[in-house]
Amino acid sequence: MERVVSVDEVRAALARLRRDGRTVGFVPTMGALHDGHLSLVRASRRHADVTVVSIFVNPTQFGPGEDFEAYPRDLDSDTALLADEGVDILLTPTVDAMYPPGADTHVDPGRIGTVLCGAARPGHFTGVATVVTKLFQIVTPDIAFFGEKDYQQLKILEKVARDLDMRVRVAGCPIVREPDGLAMSSRNRYLSPDQRSHATVLYRALATAHDAACAGETDAGVLTRGVRETIDREEGVELEYAVVVDAETLDPVSVVQRPARALVAARVGSARLIDNVAIPLPGTGPSR
Ligand code: AMP
């Protein structure tokens, strides 16, 4: 694996690797890697000839008072994990290189970036869309892999690629969970053992909505209420939102007639956690 820091270096390394029409897969991350990230790397290794991973804690997607400074950083262990996975290039750009003085062009994903997590974190998805667009320009991947764990982010990046006529294919990968159901997240490191066990309520609550939908419930209000009530009963977990939305547009739905998704965000101690599940259509099987 080659670790590169500058845009010129990554372009030169890719020029060497991209010979004979070899395809490039790309996995952008903020590091502090876990099996969720590695599942994206493995998907890229399966679907593309060359795999590029970036680690960049992007300041422009953190709001004032958020955890940019405290965000876990563990470059040595991340580098070893990625080398073991057979990654070809690890890109670790500096903040100054990504945002030189005067770099104030933004990619605004529109309304879908202002709801749900975008309402709680104004400007977050503009920061995400901008940095991912920049990374796409640098790496020029054929296919880029993102986790369904950050479902709104995935839908926004699909839309940005479509709206801006990018030739990259944006691919979504399933959520990787701990054995007790908690979605893997770099922010789980903020949780005390007690908080860690309370946090499992998010998946348990989402599972009730999924199971109710499997049993034929199509009233989104009923599904949402079940999720909300389960989370509200849990000590130490402060619900921010629980919704059932259209799986593509993220618009609220009242009756599940098209593919839908249940999404939650909650605070547990200092961590803001998110999770989601597919809500199956009536008459279709489980899809959790
Ligand atoms: P992050 O480092 O948190 O910015 O995440 C980098 C990528 O990994 C994003 O596409 C995330 O959606 C994805 N990811 C994070 N956690 C998981 C998980 N538990 N399962 C699948 N993908 C994940």
C-alpha cells in the first residue's frame, strides 16, 4: 500500500495503477476505522481493480461546538488495517491542502440536506457534499462506496453525483452492527460501558418498526410511535428524531406504499448517534 498526502502524489500513483483500463474504487472515511469501514473496503476490492481509501477529518462538516477537535484519530492503526485489507493507495490530505486560503466554493445539495440531521446540524451536508466532490475530483473513481449507516448522506451523495453529471457510480453498502445490534460507529468510542448498553435501544426500537411492517402494518404514524416510545422508555437516551420516510427522497410518508426507511438520531452522553432500517413493503419479506 502506498500512503500519499498530496493531490499530485495521488494523481501520479493512480496514473501508474490505472493502466490497461483498470477500474478504481474509492472509500472516503474520517478514520478511527472499524469493521463498518472495512466492509466498504472489501466491497471496493470485489468490484474494482484498484482501491483508494481516504482518511480526512473534514472540518467544514462539523458545526461550532461539535466534536471536530475530539474526533478520534488513530492513523497508525488505521494504516495497518488498510494495508492488511490489500488497499492500494491511502490518501491522507492535510486541512491546509484541502482548504487553502480563499477556497470558499461550496456544493449545496438542496432541500434534502436541510431536513433530519441537516436540520440539527446546519451546513453539515454542504460540508460533506463539498469535500466528497473535491475528493472525487482528485481520485476520479469509477465507483465510490458509502455505508447505509449514514443513510441521509448516502442519498445526498447519490443526488449530488446525479445532479452534477458526475461519472462516478455511488454504491451503498449495508450497515455493519455489533453482535448486540448497535451500529458500528467511530463515535461509539465516546460511550461509557453503561451508555454503550443503553445505546442498543436504537436498533431494538427500529427492529420493532421493521417487524411490525413485516407483520402488515403500513401506517407510518403507528410505526414511528412504536420507535419513539421504545426509545423514550430508555434511561440516558435523548431522542432527537424518529421518522419513517420515503427511502429515496426522505420525504415523510403517512402510509407505506413505496420503499421506506425508518431513521433515528439520539444523544447518549456526549455522543450523537444515528441508525436506520429498511421498512419492507406489505407482502414482501424481512429486509433488515
Ligand atoms: P466516517 O468515517 O464515519 O465518515 O464513515 C466513512 C464511511 O463508512 C461512510 O460511508 C459511512 O457511512 C461508512 N460507515 C460508517 N459506519 C458504518 C457501519 N457501521 N456500517 C457500514 N458503513 C459504515
